[in-house]
Amino acid sequence: MLDAPRNQYTAELHLQMIKYADELKNITAKEFCEGVGLRSSFGTEFSKMRNLTQRLKAAGLDTTKL
């Protein structure tokens, strides 16, 4: 994520959350933000991506290919 261009940071954050959704499934949004040093406002993005990932995987997304 740190290598992402400034205007792509949030998109890269979303992609990484989707890619590692299985590893992050038992972590709260607050724990995630604190663990990676993000503002707590990114907790909303974390929750959105968690919900979106479930739908994407149900539609056939293979997160190992990201």
C-alpha cells in the first residue's frame, strides 16, 4: 500500500482488504485501523470491504488471484 500513488491509496487499501479477507475475518475495524496505523475513519471502509468481499466470493471471485 505504501508504494501506491497518493491518488490510488484508498483503492489499494480496498484491494488488500479483499485479498486478505479470510485472514482479517476475526479482526474488528477498530483493531485493523489501530494495527496498521490508519485513522479510525477507515474503519468504515474496512467494514464495507468485508461485506463486499462476501458478495464477490459468492459470485466466484478467487481472492488468491489478486
